[in-house]
Amino acid sequence: MERAGRRRGTRPLRKAIRAFDEVLDVMSPDHPDRPSCLANLAVGHVLLFRRTGDADVVDDLVRVQGSLVDAVTEQHPERARYRGNLRTFLVDLARNSPGPGLLARATPLAREAVVDPSPAAVTAFREVLSLCLGELSRSTGDPDVLAELVALDRRRVAETAVDDPDLGALLSDLGAGLRDLALATNRPELLDEAVATGRRAVAVCPPGHDHEAACLRSLGNSVHARYGVLDRSIAALEESAALGRRAVAVADRSQRSSCLTALGLALRSQYQATADLELLREAVHVCRDAVSASGPDPVDRAPCLVNLSVAEMELFKRTGRPGSIDAAVRACDEAVRLSVPGSAHHAARLGNLANALQIASLSGPVPADAEQAPPDPAPFREAVRVARTAAEATAPGSGPVGGRLSNLSLIARTLYEVTGDETALEEAVRAGRRAVAVAPVGSEVRELAVLSLIRALAPVRDPGIVDEIRAHCTELDDDGVAPRTRVVAHLFLGRAAMAAEKRRPDVALAAYEYAVTRLPGIAPRRLRRADREHGLGELAGLPAEAASVALEAGRPEHAVQLLEHSRGVLLREALDGRRELDLLREADPALAEEFELLRDLLGASDLAGLDLYESGQGAAPPHDGRRDRHLEVVARWEALIDRIRTRAGLEEFLRPAEIGPWTSSPVDEPIVVVTAGPHRCDALLVVGDEPVRTVRLDCTYDELRIRADAFRLPAGTDVERRMLDDLAWLWDHVTGPVLAELDLSPPVRPGRSDLPAIRWCPVGIASFLPLHAAGHHRRPGTGPSVMDHVVSSYTPTIDALRSGRAAGTGHRASTGEDVLAVEMSTTPGATALPGARAEIERITDILPAATVLSGPDATREAVLDALATHRFAHFACHATYDPVTPALSRLVLHDHRTAPLTVADLAALSLPDAGLAFLSACSTATSSDRLADEAVHIATAFRIAGFHQVVGTLWPVADTAARRIAQGFYAELASTTDADPAARALHRAVLALRSDQPTAPSRWAAHVLVG
């Protein structure tokens, strides 16, 4: 061994080690030379490790040292020397940046090293043991190791002077250990101590100290952990993120990945609590940087991968960006491979992988025959298997077990939805009940577990299930629970009550009423408009479901009220603000001026963040202050509203209305609310102050959806034939029975000019249907049709008709001084629209004084300026619809590539004198499935801006057909003396085109009047 130690290379050294191993194999346990042989063998392993860095050598050294401990008693004369060799090796190992996992492997050696060292060396050896235990706990999550580490760190802190510059680092380590122990052992009371210890660490750590970043990061993580269990306030998450930013700012290269990971975790949790997309995009950006900055050490890299995977999953769920879910699966897979099999961390990362696999399965490519082919169940079964393995590998009674079981419940429930496998549903229920049983009351894990269980229970038909779900909903009825969680829970309660063997309509109706009244909380003003739309879109279908339950209970007026309160939430906010601003001006002009200023600042803030929502946008660069500025304006806005409500007569200013008794219609003509729910399809007839009448429609939701999908994007060689068939079906099953009930279907004289008016108010999927054009049109005049009996217009909600009706419907342009005409016959990057020029030329013939913006002059800025000074607007151009973020839908002007004119731009305007807008462009009055009830489209954006009536289109329209209808509309509008000129002018223009091309409804049935 002595000769091998002097030589270079490892062959002589390995030979010497083998020789000692052979001697020890034959040497008796009580041989007097055995301790010396073991000590020499240990020295050989130390030398071999120093020359090779082979991690397995540390394991050999641990084995040898264990034998040496057994062989050397306290009275042995060489005990001090043998231990000294061990301690020298450990200190050297800790100080020389060992490879991944080496300190964890050396933990048994470190434990032995702290036994009876000299008083002068005790501090150093305890530091080494703390390092070893820290790495071991991070790699395994073993609660016993965490408890040992906390006990050791308490002792180290107690023995450190208050003026020691390293006290902050020691306190930070103790705070981190307390936090991890609290989460691993389900002891939330330790989190208060963890946060207090972390605050003390930050307070005593000198600025610029090597451990300043670690102290800030650790405190941020503890504040975040406490949020999940004890303090469910947004302020806690904001503090966690602020600490993370401070840590990143002062971190050196070795600390950067862990500090970025802590910041990314805080940002993601902020997003989950607020639905603010800016936070999520920054979280993904930060987590990607964290992974890039991490080294090969699994202890450091795996947590970075875990946080990145969850952030990417959230980004995919929010934006549908395919690259995000692919990145999430890759990160999950690598994190699992870097984990110690059988450890708590391995179980957690398996659960994370199960989530990613499930989401990826749901988002896979759609086969060509998607309507017939069910999804492949294999990926879903694999996700369940992985989630089950994760749950089984988690120690019962440990902190994470509730989350693992909740995850299994959710994934098994999805498998049931895909396959109808009852055993999967049974497993979902079992796992959900176990999760609720172990999750701490009031914690984030408990909230998620209860919601997962409610989802699993909803399809079960056993007696008592509805009452069980109702009890869980009662638990969630707490201000500390996210509004979306409460709404979704009650939505499932309503569905379960209606699906039970013995229906419970009273329970269902109460559940839906609860959900409807809390919808505004899903879209608070602190969010930007696109985020608010997303939150409401996640609950698509709720209004029709709620109405169908009220109708089942025989309460049609209540059904109308539920629809009014659950639809057009943002539209109602804008229109109510305009109405109530008039009252405020009368009561306090100064407050009204401040109100208008802050309203405009909020609109500008919405626009300032619009780039965050561009389709295909992935991660966003780090914090640039936009969100902080937005929240500052929101705070001023909320304070102003509170001040306004202190004024006499303004106590209810902009306060959401409660669901009360139905009063009467705001208009004289009948309003027909067409709604399709899971239980029934109906038309609700609202006529003056008469009781609301119900027409039960002879169709199903699925039948209406098939027609709606066909109308949204007409395509194929036989599109006109199919559209004629669908229009006839609509008459037979929807509009015909409605007009019959209203006594508006008797035969009428062709060309009659005094047809009665009707207003359609379609709900959800019905909003894609051309109800105004329903009928048998193959031979006009011979078959019944809506157009031959009534003049139609549309409204997104009944309440929208209360806004400025008298100001908006009687306006006519004279010579055109107040008319803006925008023409884009040629547009950079778009197909030519030759008919647009002819369309505008004909309009200017009728209205010679109209202002025309054309080609390069028709820019976003020029159009926005012109809209402020004109009461009428006409656009002949392209339009595009953004299905992911409807606020980015746009009219395509000359500078659309760099400065698009979007829905968000238009909705931010305030044009109190505006009258009529005509949008001669494609699909300007159609939305997505998710936001059909919010009517988020270009036409509604003009309504929010102040235009009382808007002509738009339900699908893409041929250039020549659009020109014909626009020219006919203005010719009629200029000469009519009707009380409601716009609706009748559009009606006659459409009739004229239908007369010429009756079998081409795609050309004449798309135009609608909204307002």
C-alpha cells in the first residue's frame, strides 16, 4: 500500500486494495491486526477516490468504515488516528465540490465523524454532516433524514454567536429543513417556524455575503409553502416572487439555477391563483433558464426539470401550444430518470409524469374520422398506471400522499371519460376519498383533493352521492377557496343532481344559482381583458345548463334571469359603466372625470400587454413592470369605486346585480332566446310585460351543434345544397315553431314592406346559427322562411338592449359628413378584394361627403382617430378571428402586420356619440365555442366602443356578395322612413340578393344586425 501510494496510476493501488480485502476475508473478527488492516484499506480507498473520482469508491469506503467502527473500541490506542484519517477525507470531500450524490453516499461516514471529535473540530464536522444530510434529503425526501438534519441545524444555530457572519446561512439552512420536514410529515405548524427562521436569516445575513441569495431563496420557498397550507392570500405569493427576484439578482453562478427555480415556482403559483398569463409566460422563461443553468448533479437538476414541466403543462393548457406539452413530457421523463428509485422524490416525479402523459394523450392528433374513432385508450391507461405507482410509492401519512392520490383520482376519472370503463371510475372515487381523508383541512392540497373527488363522484348513480357531493361543495364555500374551484364544484353538483336515478332539480337549481352568482369572481378587474375572457371561457355551457334546469323546474322567467346573469359578463360591465357614468356626472362631475380617466388607463393597460397573448407565443422575457403598473391602476380604480359608493344614491354603483324577479322586456318587439342544454332545447319568448313563454324545441344539443359547425366554415363542393338543407331543418325544428307560437307565421304578401320585427338572442352553440335565414329557400315564395315573415336583428343579451336604444336606432346619415368609410381592396400579405373599391365608390355616390381611408392611408392609428369623430363607420376589408385569444381578432388594415386593429383596441374605445358600424368583412359576428356566451367578436367590440348597431357576418362571404349587400343597404338606408331603418335596410338588401341567387345561401345568409 505504501509503494502504491507513491506511484502514479491506479493499478498498484487497486492491487493493494485487493490484497487487503483477501487478508480481511480470512482474518478472524477478533484478530489484533484487523483494525490496522481496515484502516489501511480505508486509506487505499481514499487514495483511489482522489485519483479517479469514482463514486462507487465512496460506497466501498462506507462499508470499510463500518467494519472499522465495529473493530475499534473507545479504549483502542489508535482510535484517534483512525478517526482523524476519516475526518480529513470528509473535510476534503466537502470542500472540493464533489460529484453528484457523493455527499449523500458519504452520510454514514459523516455521522461517524461527529462522534467524540475534539471541541475545536466539532463545528467543521457538523457542517460536513449537515451538507451530507442535506444532499441525502434532497435526493430521497426521506422524512427521517429531514428530522435528523433539523435537529443538527438547531444545535448548530444554538452554538453560533449572534454576531457571527455565518449565522444567516445557518438560520437559512434550518428554515429550509423545517419547511421540508413540515411538508414531508404533514406538520403545518412547522411552517410558521420555518418562515420566522427564514426572516431572521435574511435580517442577519450581511449584504453581499456569499449566502445572501440562499437566504432570500429559502425564505421565498418557505413563504410559498406556507401559502399552500396556511396562508391562502395572494400577498403571500407576491412576497414569495419578490424574494425570488431579489435572490436571482444577487446569486452567483453556482446559486443561479436554484434561485431561478424558486422564482419560477412562485410565478407559476401566482398564475394558478390569478389566471394572469403574463405570470405564466415569465414562469416558463425563468424555469427554462433554471434548467440551462443547472449542472449534471441530479440533486440540483431534477427540481429545475420538475418546475419546468409543470409550467410547460400549464402553458399548454392555457394556449394550446404543442411545443409546451412535448417539452413537459421530456422534462418529466428526465426528472424521473434522475431520481432515486423508491424514494419520495421518485414517487412525486412519477405523478408529475402521469399528468403530462394524460395531457399529451388528450391533445394528440385528431384522426380524419374523428367523429367515429374513439381516442386510443392505451396512453390513458399508462398515465393511470404511472399515477398509481406514484401513489403507492408514497409513505402513508406523509405530506405528499394527499396530492398523489388526488392526482390518481383525476387521471383515472379521465380514463373513464375516454373509455367508459367503470373500474377506472371506481378507482377514481377510491383514490379521491382517500385523498380527502388525509389532506389537511384548509390547505391547497385539500382544495384540489375535494374538487377531484367531486369530479369522480359526479357520474356515479348510487343513492347518497348527490348529498356527498353537496357536503363537499359546502366545505369549499369559503372565501379562501378560488372562485373558479367553487363554481366548478357546484357545476358538477348540478349535473349530478340532474343525472341521479331520482332527479333532484331543487338541489341542481340551487347549485347552478350559486355558480352563476359567482361568475364575476372568475374575471376580476385586476386581470387584463384577455385573461378575463379566458377565465369565463373555461365555463362555457354553464348558462344553457342553468337555464335548462330552471325550465325543468317550470320557471321560465328564472331561466331568463339565469341566462342574463351568466352571459355577456364583460359586455354588461362596459354597458353598465356607460349608463351609470351619466348618473355619476349628475351627482359629482369631478368624480365622473376621474372615473373616465381611470377607465381609459385600464383600457390602455389591457392594450399594453396584448403581445403576451399572440398565438404561438411561448415564454416571455423577465419581469418588465407592466403587470405592476396595471395593478397600480386597478388599485386606484377600486379605491375610486369605493369612494363613489359612499355618495348618496350611488351605493350600488357598478355592483353586480343579484338574481331577482323578472320584470319586462326593454323593447316592444318580441325577443326570442334560443338555448340548448344537456336536458332540453327551448325558445323563450319575451314579449313586453307578458309572462315568459316556452317553446320546447324538437331537437337535441348534438343536432344543433352539427348544424352550427357546418355554418361556421362552409366548405365543400356541395356547400350550398347542405346549407339549404340545414336552413330548412332550422325552420322545421326551431324558428317555425317559434313564429307559430308568436302568431307570425301565416302566409304574407311577397315584398311586403311592413313586416313585424323580431330580435334573436341565441345562447351558446345557437349563436352560430343563422336563425334569421332559416326556411325552405329552394323556390323563394313557395316555402316558409323567417325572412318572408319578420325583420330580424340579434342581441347578445336582453340587457344589452337597454343601453342607449333611443340614441342608437333612429340615426340616419344625410350627405355623409359623419360617415367613415375604410377600403382595403389591396392589403399587404392578403388576397385582393376588388369588390371593396366598388363597394366604397357606390357608398360615396349615395353619401358624397363621407370620409374615405384607403390603402396606405388606412392604418390603425388613422382609423382609431377617425372613429372618434364619426358617428357611422363602414369597413370593406379582410378580418381574421383568433380562436385562442379572441381579443386579438382583427380588422386587416394596411399596417396589420405591425399594428393590428384588434378587438381589444376597439373595446378600449369610448365613443358616446357613435351610431352604426357596417363590417363588410368575413366572420365579424362569430366567436369561439368557449366564448360564445360572451359574444367576443369584432361586432361586439364595436358595441362596447359605443356603436349601438353593428352589421357583421357569421361566416366568410364572397367579395361580390358583400358588395351587393352593402350597396343595397345604403341605398335603402338613405331613402327609408322606417322607425328602425338599419334592420329593415339590411333585410331588404339580403332579400334582393336572395331573389337573384336563391340556391346560394352562403352568399346572402351571413349578414346580421347586432343591437
